[in-house]
Amino acid sequence: MNQQDEAVLTIYERSKPGRRAAVLPDAEVPEAPLEELIPAELLREEPPRLPEVSEPEIVRHYNRLSRRNFDLDTGFYPLGSCTMKHNPRLNERVAALPGHARLHPAQDPKRAQGALELMWLLQESLAEICGLPHVSLQPSAGSHGELAGLLLTRAFHADRGEERTKVLAPDTSHGTNPASVTMAGYKAVKVATNERGGVEMDDLRAKIDEDPGDVACLMLTNPNTLGLFDENIAEIAALIHEAGGTLYYDGANLNAVMGHSRPGDMGFDIVHVNLHKSFSQPHGGGGPGAGPIAVSERIEPFLPRPQVVRREDGNGSGPFFDLDLERPKSIGRLRGFQGNFGVFVRSYAYILSLGADGLAEASETAVLNANYLKACLAAGRAGERLPVAFDRHCMHEFVLSGKPMKKELGLATLDLAKRLLDFGFHPPTVYFPLLVEEALMIEPTETETKESLDAFAEAIERILAEAEEDPEVAKQAPYTTPVRRLDEVKATRKPVVRQPLDG
Amino acid sequence: MTRYTSATPDDRAEMLATIGVDSVDELFEQVPDALRLDRPLALPEGMSEADVYERLTALAARNADAEEQVCFVGAGMYDHYVPAIVDAIAQRSEFLTPYTPYQPEISQGGLQVMFEFQTAMSELTALPVSNAGLYEGPSSVASAGYLAMAATGRRRLVVSRGLHPHSRETLATYAVGYGAEVVEVGLNDGATDADELAQAVDGETAAVFLQSPNFLGAIERVEALGASAREHGALLVVACDPMTLGVLKPPGEQGADIALGEGQPLGNRLDFGGPSFGFFCASEELIRRMPGRIAGETDDVDGRRGFVLALQTREQHIRREKATHNICTAQALNALAAMVHLAWLGREGYRELGELLVRRTAYARERLASVEGIELLHGAPVARELAIRVAAPADRVLERCAERGIAAGYPLGRDYPEHEDGLLVAITERRTKAQIDDLVEAIAESVTLFGYTPNNATEGAAR
């Protein structure tokens, strides 16, 4: 068996009866038959068929698998809207301190003062960055923050004796926005995009005017998913507030504006922050992250329980950090315990490392890098074949359209993306946002060097040049990856989602 | 130059020239002046790596963690030993730093881990379909409510009081959004009241939610309790503790349609509550309604085996407002940790660990019950956690034990006012016989000191 085949065996296929890794402590207590402790009908007859493998095999298996992953530590990852910035190892080190990693979440607050103070400090930091006075760290991800924001909106209106049914969001919004709207029991209403890439004001007015009293909320990303700052934001905010709705900020693109512009100052009531994007929590191959929310004064009474609070101690021994479980108007819990604390530690370490000046400079460099890469691409073949969807300065990301490339070279955006794999790059986000045909959404982040941006632009240039000669090369790509294009239709029509096991 | 960026002044000048602007500020001109922050953020200046480390170490030192205190607290998250290989593998760049595997050709490692994880969770719960993980336990319960409503077209959710209080609260929060009515059924001697449950379930019921072992540690008779759900066509949702499934009959063998729970005990640290993951397994019929990522096996154009994200048409990035759920994460790194831990335990080790927990818990229960002033809160069978009632104010007992270096348990009074003097005591393989003996001694001592006896009349009156 060669290395390639060897790598795709699953851990179950390496299993051999009688092998094992774990050595457990002795019971030290009477070893009565289990049936004497638990009624036999509640006991499992056969243990689950977990693999039987030794420790060296486990290590080798997962290390081999790891080599079949592309990762940010190895290469450029310009995935739009995902903010693949460097993940500092300092953050891993401090998150692993036993005082963090082995702290039980039900520990009495007086014996968890360091953890609660850290959470409070992070709340304060995010409040300042967002320009909104109150923060809940509880939501576990961006989408969870969205759901929280919509439930807060519902509670806010209910408290005023109102029930509204519609949530507006631009057609450029992230897919999680409309999905969250439905889960929160609202109806999603699309708002069109204008020729500058912003919200189409006439359409927005029309959607509001249909029934202003029925508009619960407008969800917006700003800069939006085209990487453009909506210049009409103040007017948009005024229209929504006039109608009595709340304004929700999807913080996926906060990395563009840290220290430069604040959602609260733009008029937003509720903001979620992706700590795994702007605040350097590693993405882990798809989680974990965290999606804290910052809110305005009028939303604060409804924040989830528990809330970390700072109480001034009457005895003069300093402040006391506590979990406030009372909160009578709260929407309640969104999850167990206090949130993804390990993520909070990493993001707070990141904020401490960069400070006010560093955060502002990070956003500045993110914007510089994006505009530079956009300019480099425009100067080459991409300028014709992959024009930028909205031709103006972008913020931290930009969107290209592969429409001419497809028409002229027969190359779909997907083909270009797959060919990039052979050049050692992670492709940009593809086919999003939906309103741009054959879209490519590129976000380089501030942590990339000029050299890596140049190399990426050069790879696009070479792929387009190659396609002018022979488009088939890219259409069959990739060639150098552990596997080539996979049959995704089969995986959905006849899903095989587990390993068949014997015995 | 700030931390983690690398543009030199020369780089900047060149880049600005290429863009055709004089300063980065020009790029920010699209932000209206009135919305430009005209001052620095009111945050401290950046710090050196060494200083950040010291600052966070000082904060961490103000927490009493499970190295400082012997931890008998559970309530959903447990101080298990995480084997060294879990950390070594989960800290590899190739697992730590990628995004969700949208490009399967360069994500085979992560996708295969998801597939292996799904297989393991299916085995543990004895249900055929598993997703690759959700945020954590209680929100997974709320997600099951959403699924049940869509699958049955009904709006009533019947919930045992034995379900984790955080799960019940989270379900209630979500239910306001998706418009469900939540009905709670009480406990009788620690376990779900079968008669009350039978009465609560009707033709409008979308799902019945049980937990076993339940929050008070009692192993529920899931199969019998599920009868009314079956009779009325409601889904049976069972929350379970993955560390008990080596010895306890799995939900899938007891008629559960969905088995889910908090995954932390498998390979994940306490982390003051997260990140961890939720697992979510279901019957075949529910696969197209599942929330979350699911990896599936397929072939590439050369006929080689490979893995992809399957059934993406359920998901928000394709279906938007018609998606089965809004979730966009799989807690992939936490699920990887669980998978490595399970492989390390292996088929035999996993069962042995379950047996070890049952036996040590039985020992602790017997020892505690023999102490005057301590009684068992219920007589139901238990696996790894037990509930007692102390004849003294629970907070004083806990405080005294804490002074002796023992986190003695979780006080039940806040979540269960009917058990004001109740304590929940959790056992892991890290809790030795000697530590259990110390715990018994410490609680016994504090009951003597603070007990509701004639000698302590004021304490009793203050109750």
C-alpha cells in the first residue's frame, strides 16, 4: 500500500481487536458487578464499536490526516468575509494556563474573580470598539449573535406592546442573516443594492412604507459584503429608527473599521462581533468561535442572562465581579454557563497586545492590503477578465466578477478557484455575494506581506494567461492536491455519513 | 509597524503608489466625516508579549481551578483527564488554523476527522446519523426543538424537569422566537414523573425531552417514558452524557429519535464553560432536517476516496431563509479533540472508564449516605453524579469544604428551590478513593459545625 492509500484509511480501518492506548487508574473501590449497582435493563449489552488502536498509531494517523489540510500557518488564505488573520501563539499559551483551562464554569464567583474580571474587561473593550455601552459575551458564534439580536429586537418591541413581523436585509447579506430571521420567527424581506454597491434607498423606503409599524429590524453589514462602506448609513439609520425598528450590525466586517469608525456612532442598536475574525481566535477548521453582542442603552434591559457585572464593594476592598442572574426583562439564556471563555482569553490577549494604536493600524493595513491587491489585479489580465464588481476604493475586501472570464475563456470562477489550489493558495470566497455573477470575494487581511499579495496576483495572472492558451487545464484542476474534484452530488443524493462497522 | 503586520514604510509607499493615492486616509474617505472616530480608542496602548503573558497569568491566578481545588463539581461539565495526545494533535497548525472545509480538495484531513467523529457519535448513541457538532449542549437542545416543530408541524414541547436547567432555559429563550409552547413535567424521587408525562403529551406535541442521567444524576427509564411520545407521534429527544454510554443503554436502543448533549467530557477542557461542542444524532428519516455540518464520503474524478460537506442544501449559505438552521460552525477543533480522546480510550477503555465512574460513584454515594446529617436526595440508580441533601445550609457546607481545598459540589437550590439543601456531587477518573474519603469527611465535619441541630439553633432559624 502506498502512502496515498495509507492516508485515507479511517481510524476504524486501522482497528485490530486487542490493541489499545489508554491505561486507566485502578478502581480502588469494591468492584461489584455492574448489575448490582444499576438495573440490568438499563445497561448496555455491547460496548460501542470504537476503534482499537495503540497510541503510536493514533498519533501517526492524525498527523497524516493533518497533512491533507491546507492551513493559514502555511499559506495565504484570502477568503472573503472570513478574516483569516494570523493566530498568535501567545494566545494559545495563555488560554492553556490551568487557571483558565481547568476552571469549572460553576465555580463560585468569589473564586473565579480573575475569569470574571477578564470577561468584564473584554466587555468594556468591545463596547469601546463598537461604540455601544453594553456587551454580552454569551453568543457562541456570529450566527448565534444574530439570533440573539433578533430575540432582543422581539423583546424590545414586546416591551412596548408591539408585535412586528418583518426583518429587512440587503440582497448582499450573509446567508446566516435570513436563516436567523426565520429561526427568530420573523419574515425576511430583501432590500436591493444600488449602483454604488450600497443599499438602494428608494427600495428601502418602499419596503418601509408598505407598513412602517411592521418593520422590526434592519440587518446590515458595514462595510458590506462587497467591501464597501455604505455612505448613506446615517440616513438609513434615521429611516429605520423613524419607523420604530432596531438596527442590527453584522460584525463580520468589523476588521475594516476598528479605531476608525464605530457601529454605535453609525446608529446601530445591536452589533455582533466575530472574535474568530477580527480578534484572532483560530478558526479550528470550522469552530470554535464566539459572537459577543454590543447593544445600545434601550436594548440593554433585555440582554441574555447571566451578565458579568462589576460591583463596587462597600468594604473598600476593591470591586467584585459577579454573574447577574436576575435581570427581569432578559431574553434568558442562549446556551450553557457563561460562553466560550477560552475564546475570550485569546481575544483579550490580542486586544492587550495591539492596544488602541495597534487595532487602528491593523484595520488601516487591512484596507491598504485589500486596495493594493485590487490594484495589482486590475493592472494585469484580471482587469479585463475579472473586473471588480463595483469600481471604487474598497475597505478590507473586494469582489470581482468572473463573468467576462467565463464568457471569453469558458472558465468559471470555480475553475479558477480550483486552479489556485495547484499554486498553493487558498481560493477566495466564491459565488458570494449572490448579486455579482461568478463572484470572487477577496480579503487579504493585515497580516499578509506585500510579497504574498504580489505572489497571489501573479498566480491569477498566470492562470488567466494559461487559460488563454488552453482553458482545459484549469477546467480539470486541481492536479497536485491529495484528492482532485470530488463528487458532491453523490454525497448529497446518497449520503454516506458514517463508516459501516463489523462486529 | 504594529504587532503581526509586516508592511514597512517602504512597502507602504510602494503600495500607495500602486493604488494611486497619497495616504491610507484617502481610502477611508468613503466613511462620512461625521462617522470617523476623531480620537484614539479609549484602550491602553499595545503591550509586549511578555507583559501580556504576565497580565493574564496574574488574572488566572485569581481563579481556583481544579489543580488548586479537588473538583467534585459537574452539572454538565466535568474535570476528566485529557490525554496528552489530544493537546498535541489539536494544536497542530493544520487543524488549528484552517477555515471551514469549503474547498474539499485541500481539507481532506478535517473532513475525514468529521466523518470519523460522526461514526463514533453514532456508535455511542446507537442512532444512524450524526452531524459534525453544534455549539454546545443546551443550545443543541433548543435546536432539536426547532427541528421537531418543522418535522411534525406541531408547536408543543414537553420537557422533563430532569433536563439540565440551562437546557430548559435555553429552549425557553429560543421557543419565544420560533413560537413553541414549552410544558414542564416534574420529577418523582429524582426521576421524571411517568404519569404526569403521559398526561402532558398529546396530539399537538412535537417532542418530548428527557435527559439521562438527568440533572440530579438519576438514570431515567427512557424506553418506558417514551411510550406516550410514540403513541402521539411526537419525537423523543434524549440528552445524554457521553461518558456514560459505555455502560448505559444508549438512547437509540430505547426509542429515541434524537440523542444529543454536551460534548465537553470527551477530550475538552473545562475552560470556565467553553468552547466545547454539542453532539446531535438522529434517526435516518431526520437527516435532511439536521442542523449543522455533515461530512460525507464520496469519490474524486480519478475514483479516489474522499470526503466532502454533504447535504449542504440544508444550510444557510445555500438556502438562506429556508435553511434548516442558521448555524455556520461545527466546533470542528473540539470535535477533533473528542475523536482523539475516544480513539485513545478505544472500545475497551471506553467501557472500562464508564465502569470506573459507576463504581466510584456508588462508593461515594454509599459513604456519603452513611454520614449522619447527609441523606440521598433520591433513590434512583446513578452513574457518575449523585445528589445528596445536607442537614445544614448548603452554602456554608460548600464554603467550609472550599477552605479545605475541596470544591464539594454544585448547590441545587438556585435551579431547584425545592432542594434548597441539595448538593450535586460529580465523579471522574481523576477523583481517587482518597479524595472521595476526604470529601465525605469534609462534608460530615461541616454538617456537624453548621447543622440544624439544637446546638446550632440560630443557624436553623436563619434558614
